[in-house]
Amino acid sequence: MPEITVVIIHYGDYALTSACLNSVLRSHEAVSIIICDNASNVADQQLLHDHANYYFYGTSLTEKPLKGQIIWHRLGFNAGYAAAANAGIRIAKTIYQSDYILILNNDCTVHPACIKTLRHTYESLPDCGLLGAKVLFSSADGLINSVGGSFNKWTCWQKNIGAREVDAGQYSGLLKPDYVYGACMFISMKCIDTIGLMDERFLLYQEEHDWCIRALGKGYTNYTTCDALVFHQQGASSGKKIKQQQAPDYILALQYGNLIRLYLKHFPLLTPVAFIRLFMIMAKRIVHRQYRHAFLLMKVIFGYRIHELPAS
């Protein structure tokens, strides 16, 4: 059987991580698990330590882990989503020689058949790069969070496909989104060896989009299988509110700043399109008297960047 390692990115709430972990343990597929801990508090550290079979900090490991066990990897600071995922991938490759990686937000839970469905689907698609799942809101029965992302580089229009629609079977089988939804990403180690690890400069937001663009550039196709179900408590892992105007400044700065970074990296000649889009959003915020949001957008447009994330 192929070796699958699930990398769970922990940040801020042990109860969420515990629910995610327990859903993975109930899976129909045998997996190893690595919890990458982005700066948890002391109480969470003790709970995670008690839950794990092995403890990994820096370059030290308590003992050589067995497959099918839980490793807690404490990063020691909030390195961001991409860096935490990369840390888990490196451990999975070195210790488990994993064939496949499933990256999960800690505010997600998976259906018992989800991981097996992802593996079977991936194995049936020779050109598959990244594979996503149908992600539903955990707080609303049958309400879709995302089945992947849609993106138009000419207009800088980006959205989650199916967002807030009632799941009535309108999205089924295989889809080919412009990028997979980052809360749940299934990828082979072979693909990672080809396209490289996630770009840690993105810290948070657009990192999955960047990864998918790079996969496309190497001849892969990115898919979503709507037969694999994931339930997501959106925003809980980052502290983001559902209403964007209530989001912390660092979240907004990363969302908008990383959009510019994505254009500079992949579509440099079209970067003015991204700035025009941000100016339009800023004008809309001013009309709606959302001055804090508008001022932050102006700072991002004129070069303001988030270089590190909150500790907790």
C-alpha cells in the first residue's frame, strides 16, 4: 500500500486540532500523521504532547517513529501556513518515505471515506498535480465552502467556486478548477519533487494558488474530486472573521499583499491589473465608510508588507 502522511497545521485552538485529528484517525485509510505546531500556547503544547506518539523539535526526535503514528512537530514560532506545511513534508519524506501528502487546516474534519477517495482518484489520474475535495461549512448543513478556486488573470477576479451555495449535487465527479482550495490538498511526493515545496514568502493566502500555477507549468493538471468530503470551520485557524471588514489588519494585509506578490511572480506584465483591482476595492470601502480597511489597502498598494505573523 502507498504510504500516506497527513500534515495538520495547528494554530491557536487545540479543540479544533483534536477534532481534525480524531476525524483522520477514523478514516478508512491507514495514514501517518504529523501535527506542525505554529506557536501554540503552553496549555495547547501540553495537550499536543500528550496526544502524540513522538515529539519533534528542531532536528531532534524522541525516537524513530513507526508508520501509522502521530508526530508532534513544534516549530517554536508562527512560521506561516506554507512553512509549516513544508516542515511536515520534509519529515514525511525523510522518516516515512511517503508517497502521498494530505495537507489539512486544523479547523477541518474529514469524512471517513475522504482520504481513501482522494488516493484512489489521484492514482487514476496520471497527470494529477494537486487534488482537492468538496469542502462544506461545518456550521451549516449542506452549505458549500469551496470546490476549488476560479481566477481570471486579466481582471484579477478570484472566487471560491460554489461558495455559500446549498449542495444539491450541482458539483459532482471531477472538476478542473484554476487552483485547489488550500484547506485540503492531496499531492504526491513525486509531484512535490518536480515542482518544489510551497513558497514560504506567501506566509498565508495565495500559497496554494502559487503551488497550483507551478504544477500547471510543469505539465500537471489540478483537480477537485467532489466525492471526497471535508467539513471546514472557515477562518477559525487564522482568526479571520467571515465578514471581511472585521478581519484583523494582518489578515487583510496578507490577502491583498500576496495577490500583488502572485502577479509579480507569475504575471509580471499584468501587475497593474492587480493594483487597479485593489484601488477599486479601496474606493468601495471608502464609499461604505470602512475607513480602516481602506487605509490598510492604501498602505498595501504603496508597499506595506507583513513579514511575520502573530505569535498566538
